[in-house]
Amino acid sequence: MFKSKSSILQIASFMLCSFSVGSATAAAPSLPISTFSEQSLVKWKHHSFSKNTDYGLVLLDNNWVLRAKSEDSASALIRSVNIDLEKTPILQWSWRVDKPLSGLDEKNKVGDDYAARVYVVHKKGFFDRGVAINYVWSGSNSKGSSWPNAYAMKSSYMLALQDSLTPLSQWQYESRNVREDFKSLLGLEVNTVQVVVLMTDTDNSGLDAEVYYGDLSFNAP
């Protein structure tokens, strides 16, 4: 079933107006944006596109992490932030896929499903839909490849950080310079991020996926 996944940018615009914003200070080299390790989903908002992905905190490998289980579903956790990319441009997190997706044409709407993805959204104002980078765990494209989002080709780009060759049920640790990624992928000088989104979705394919997300933070270089 198709849903307008491009509407994530519109939803992000609404979310930006609707809940509190955390901001980095000049003295803060690191800005946590999740507290899964503290058993909290405070400030994350759930939005469903097509049935609900099951998001919940679980104890795994002696740490509290976020589990996402999708069965022919598509929903997201969204958080409003206020990130100064001139001070803290490095987004770091960990994730692992236990049940992956494969064989999908991810560059078209019919295959726009991902076991795991992390959006970062830059917006000029409350009513601006914004532009986004989607860091994804790809099931059919190679690690390091990039392509326009099937639902928002002019405003959102996908970047595969892991692929079908990545071992399952093993934590992978990511570190991305978001400012540099906006420049290289979208050709934009972006100095702020206002929204972060976590999403595990399988509604187009009707498949199942199970994923775990560790804490995320923005850090100084």
C-alpha cells in the first residue's frame, strides 16, 4: 500500500511547532537527542502512515535500546531539535538489523521500504517543508551509494550506510558529518537541523523487519 512518505517533511513542520526544542550551547561539545539508555522516549512523537510499526524500549546486550518491529506497517518516531551544525555537525548512533529486507527496488515508490533509517531535516521556518537526508540500511543497494527519495526527489536524498552484506544481529556504529552530507548530496550549505526521525517501514512490500537503535547524539568534530 502506498502512502505519501514525502509527507514526513510536512509532519516534521507540524512537529516543530508542537513540542519542546533542545539546543546546544557553545560549551557543549556533545548534544544527546535520545535517552533510550535511560529507558525514556520523552520528546519523541509517534506518527503512523500505514499501520503502526511497534516501537519499544528493551534491554539488549545489557543496554536499554529502541526496538522496531514492522509487519506490513509504516510509522515513525519524530523529535524536534535545534542543532547548530557549525558547532556539533557530527551525528553518531548505533543500530543493528536482526530481520532485514531484500530484493526491493528502493529507488521507486513500490520498493521504498527500509529496515532502518534515520532522517535529519533542515527547515528555514515553521511552515517550510524542509530538506532531508535519509541515512538508511539498504537491502538492495550497496553501502555508500546514494539516490533521490522516491517520494520527494527534489528535497530528500537517501544514503546507504549499511547493505545486505552487513552481518545481521551485530551492532554497527555510525558517525556522519551532517553538514558535509547536505553539501555533497543536495548541494546545500546547511547550518541547522530542526527534526530527527527514526523509521522502520515495510508497508509497500508487505514484509517483516526487526531492528534495534541505540542512542543518538550530535557532537563537535
